[in-house]
Amino acid sequence: MQYYTVKDYVELLETRGMLLEADVEGAQDHVIRTLTYNSKEAGADTLFICKGAAFKLAYLREALERGAVCYISEKAFDLERQVPCILVKDIREAMSVLANFFYNRPWEDLVVTGIGGTKGKSTSAYYMKAVVDDYMAAQGKKESAVISSIDIYDGKSRVESHITTPEAVELQQHLRNALDCGIEYAQMEVSSQALKYHRVDDMRFDAAIFLNISEDHISPIEHKDFEDYFTSKMRMFAKADRAFVNLDADYIDRILTYAKDAKEFYTFSTKKPEADFYAYNIRKDGHETLFFVKCADFDEEFVLTMPGLFNVENALGVIAAATKLGIPREYIHSGLKRARSSGRMELYASKDKTKIAIVDYAHNKLSFEKLFSSMKEEYPDYDIISIFGCPGGKALIRRRDLGTVAGQYAKKVYLVAEDPGYEPVADISADIAQYVKAQNCPYEMIEDRGEAIKAAIESSQGKTLFLITGKGAETRQKYGSDYLDCPSDVDYVKKYLTEYDERAEGK
């Protein structure tokens, strides 16, 4: 990887029209070998970024103590000594430019698929990964990279995620790691926040899949209204060489006007035969979902083994993208058939099959509606028990939407903690509860997710389907600004279904 001097960064920002002023006397020829906004990562040869509403002067001081040679900010700081600094108009816009420059634009040498939409991004990312990985394995090559709301794999590490799309510095670092490890393909979720706050500026996607949109992430710290959310999502198309659009999405006429910003775009649908990729004859056969796909190149059957009829549209977008990226069809078939995503539509059942638990990341109105309606169709003779919560301080509209949907479908709802942050869990649960109650559905508020899952299983009668949503396989809960270790919903389900089996067997 090529490294650049402080002077090179100043000239870059000036060329891009982002520079306010630079005072880098004595540091112009210093080569930058670390770019970060985390003061604990700073060392010699570091360009330190002062960014974010939570930025504190103490962070800059720590970075300088650790050896940072220059800082970049929207304003100069009064420090104990003269420190080289670069001032920019918008630090978030500048971050993407800086990150791409520092990491030598790694995405140019990868095949990157970006996935956008309100629901289904992580499932689609792992469908695409399974397809690509089968293709790579057949050639003796490395598995692909993935950047998702579930986890991140870049060839050097595999870590649990905290946000959907990382900040530009981490994003380009992950892509650089992938490239340095000999990886050829990468899949990534592209959030509305990433598009709004410039995390994916200065890069392009070989393929961009757009799944759907509904009202979400509306809050003082996210999007002020739906229009802001919608237009942020639409920015992905201008970054796409090939875009793939779900014709069944709400607001499709508006979406298609933005899709024209891509170099080329294709459509897919489970309802409209005129789509470039049309799925039909969708049906269940045991635990498998079968469907045909018709396009200009083929008309044949595909199989999914991940539960949920709604996953057909996620798979269809991947089939379209993989086809146009030139991935042979045999690997599209094999990848989709084996595809799994940890914590996504994971099914567990008691030995007598009277208790079935689905663990899923569903966390907004669209994903709830798809999940509950699909499970009601697939398990018509099972009562539904819903266990979920909402995050603290953001996406406030979810409390109404999720409470209403769960209340309409469930026999009972358990309201639990789900990354409450600084907001009391009791307050969040009480806010959701009013909407559950409005549907004449009984509810219980139990903060601890494990205790709620235990209570739900132990008190259930007859055939019961437990929909445990929001956290999936995550092993941390956010309280305040800290992420606290905890068992996952998968761990809890396995434990308490085993206890149920033992009681049923009289052990």
C-alpha cells in the first residue's frame, strides 16, 4: 500500500474543494501511516480526525500524546503547543475522501455488491456470500468478505457488528484487508445513515440491490422525516454500475426514477411478470421453499432451506445480481440452497414439535409484517408468542409499529430489553405496550430476555410458535454507551427448549 505525506492530503482536499485552511508548517513532508479518529489507535505518523457530536478535546490531546503529527477538523483548537492542523468545511464528507486516499481505493480491485432497503439486507448479503463462496471454492480461491449488521469478515478478522455500515475509515480498512488477503469479492449492507453521512462517498458498487422501503429510523438523531430517509436511500443508485430493483417495493415509481442514476439497472419481482427477473410458483415443500425464476437467460427452479416465504424476494435480488456479475448458475443454486445467516430465521423445536422458536433480527415494521404474516401462513395451527423490544433514543416510530403488528398476530407479547442505551427499559416497554394493548393483546414486561423466553416457553399451552426478534445471535446489549456481554437469544432458546423436553420426558 502506498503512503502519502501531509502535503499530499492538503493538496487532495484543496483539489476537492473541501479545504478551509491548512497550517502544517514543519509537517508537510511527514509520511502518514495511520489514519484514525480513535485516540487510542493513534501513534507516530498519525493523521488524527476530530469528528462527531461526541468529540472531546481530551481525545485530541491523547492522540497527540501518543504521537499524532497532525489533526484534521472543522475548527482549530487552543492547545498547549502549536500543532499542525488541516481545517475542512465538512468533516464527514472529508472522511470518505481521506479514507479512500489513505487505503488506496481498495474497492476498485474488488467486486463489491451493496445491498440497500429497509428489510432483508443482512439475509441478502449472506445469500450473496454463499453464492460467491461456492464459486470461489470451486476455483480454489478465498471466501468473500462481508460487512453486515450481523458481523464483519475481511480476511484478517471476523467480528460482531454494532452498526450496519461502518464509518468510512473502518469501511475502507476492511476492504483493504480483504484485498491484501487475496479476496476478490465483498458484500456489504448500505444503510441510510451511511449514505446520508457520506460513509460510502468516493466509491462505487459493481452491483447494488435495492429491496424495499418503509418508514423507519425517524428520530432527532437519525432522519428528521420519511422524505429524508427515502432520499438518503436513493443515493445508492448513483454509485452503482448495475442496479437491481424490486418492482414490488412501495414507492416504486419514485424509486425507478432514481434507479436511472445507475449505469444500468434491472428489475425483479414476485408479482409482476414483466420484471427482468420474475419469480413464480412459490411454494413450501417440507422445510424447503421452492420457486421458479424466469429471465432472458433461463427459466428454472431454485430452492431455499432458510425458513420464511418472504425470503424469496431477497434470493431473487441475489439471483439477478449474481447472473449479471457472470457467476455460473450452478453456484447460484448451491449457494442459495445452503445459505444461512447466524441469528437470521433460525428455527428450533421441542422434540414433540409442539414448541417452535424462530430467532430473527426483525426490528422494523416491514420486517415484522413479513415475518408474522409468513409464519401465520406456514404454521396456521400454532399460537404465536412474540418476544421483542426497541432500542433507546432512536427509531421511535418502531414502538408504535412493532407493538401494533405483534398485537394483531400474537396471543401474548413479552416486552424486553433491546439495546436501551440511556433510556430506561421500563419506559421503552411501556411506550410499546400501549400499542399492544390497543389490539386487545395481553402483554408482560420482563427486562431480561432470557427470563422472558423462559417464562414464555414454560407458560405456553399446546402448539406454540415463539417469534423472538431483534437481537438474533448477538451476544451484547447496549446499556448507556457500553456493550455488555450476554447470552444470545439462540443460547436462551436452546437452553429452555431442552428444559422443556426434559420436563416432558419426566426427567
